Amino acid sequence: MKRFLLTTSLLLAAFSAPAMADVSPILSASQLNELRDAPSVRVIDIRPEPDYAKNHIPGAVSAPYAAWRGPANNPGKLPEVTTLAKLVQQLGLDRDTHAVVVSTGDTTTDFGAAARVYWTLKYLGLERLSVLNGGMQTWSAAELPLTQDRPQVAASTYEPALNLDILATQSDVLAQFDNPKARLVDARPTAFFEGKTKAPTASTPGTIRNAVNIAHSVWFKPDSTEIVSAEEARRIAAERFPELVDDTIAFCNTGHWAATDWFALSELAGLPNVRMYPESLADWTNTAQALPMDNTPGRGAQLLDKLKNVFN
């Protein structure tokens, strides 16, 4: 037991703090309320436009989640860099801006939208980033100010400097799935990981070969849509990963739930060398030649599942 506790303590110490020490990756509603009037702060509301129009945090700009995603058959695919750059410029973001991403906060799944936008902004080279923990749900519950006024924001001239260290492609996963010094983390609920169900974007149930399952839901406070503290995330990470590896890649169906695992492991727990495979199984299972999978049901079970879908 003493040896285990010592190992855990060493691992917790090994998990570095977020790179931007002056900016926390998560903010409470009260913390954001204190910061929101600062000229360097830009609140980015990623809810659908009608929700933003109804009411939003004063000073917040609208950038619905769909604008950060790919096509319907592969939502996890990153839009073209030029498209993302234009969006960032329209929001007035640059290297000195502290961007705070705000989602609805209605469910734990919703947090993945905020984490995905946060990840995308970091991929584009921005570093002063936060997420409003609990989204608009916590803001409204705290009875903090709301408005329908739309702020006038001057466009920036920011040019992305891509942070490829947090991006994993299909080729990267192929190179790492059988590497003992790498770890593939499936962020989906257990039923997906075990091949008992699948997303419409995936052609085959199951998971990527040699992946481990850490469902995105483990990172939230009990009976809450708020993600855990950095301290708690470090504890969970050390418990789930008793040994460090050289490369950790999070994935899911379309790079949404995976964004939560990436955020918790990288930004909160401070685990080194964490990447996300944004296209995830929508990409992995739809190649001309089948790629390595685990927990894939037999052909008979798959045909039966298709028949159920036809008649339901």
C-alpha cells in the first residue's frame, strides 16, 4: 500500500500545471462575472443562435458550435484552417485575448462542445483559454446579468500558428495502436466501447484496437454538469493511469466526447503529450480497407442489428 501511495504521489507531481499559469482552463460563473468587463476578455457563446438571441452574458459574442464542426457524415473533421481563421478574426481574437467558451451546460455531453471549441482554438495557436464550468446553466442559477444586446467587436488580423502537438490523425493512430508506450483512450460510454451499440457515423461497432475506455462522464462532479477541479482530475488520472506513457490519444465517435477526455487529461490533470483524434471512429471505420478494431460483433450480430434498425 505504501508503495502504491508513493507511486501515486509521484505521478501526481509529474502532471504539470496548465501552460498559461495566469489563466485557468475552467472558470466558475462568479469568476467570469468578475473578469468579463476586462478589455482582454472575450466571451464566446457557442449555443445555437436563437438561444443567444433570447439572452446571453453581457459582452458575449455568438459563434454556434456548428461553425466549428465538419460535415454531417464526419462532424469531427476540422474545417479548413482558412475558414477557422476567418471565424477567429471575426470574433476579434488574437494572442493577447483571454477567450472564454460558454455552452448551455445542460448535460455532461454538452461540455464536450465547449471543450472541442477550446481544443480548436488551442490548435489554432491561441493559449489564453477558459471554459465556463457548467455553462449558461450555472450563470443563470447564480442570477448573474443577462442581456439581448449584441456587442460590436472589431475584427482581428490573427493568423493561426497551428499547434500540431495536440492533433492526432488516422496515420498517427495507426502508428501507435500497438505501441506499449502509447495509450488510446476511448471517451464513449461503455456500450459503445463494448460494441453493443454504435453511432450512425460509424460503419462498425467496437473500438480501436488496444484502446482503453474512460467514459467522458467520469470527469464530472456527482449529479452535476460541472467538470471536476484540477486536483480531482489529477487524482482520477493517476488512478486510471498508474504509469505514464509517451503519447496519449483520445477519441470517440466524432471528436466531441473525446474533447472532454482530452481537456480533463491535458488541461486539468496536466498529463503530458495528450492529443485528440478529431475525426475519431467516423473516420476510422469508413476506410476502403478495414482498420484494426476490438469488441466488434460477429457478422451475424451486425446483420441482426441492421434489421432491427430497419423495422424500428
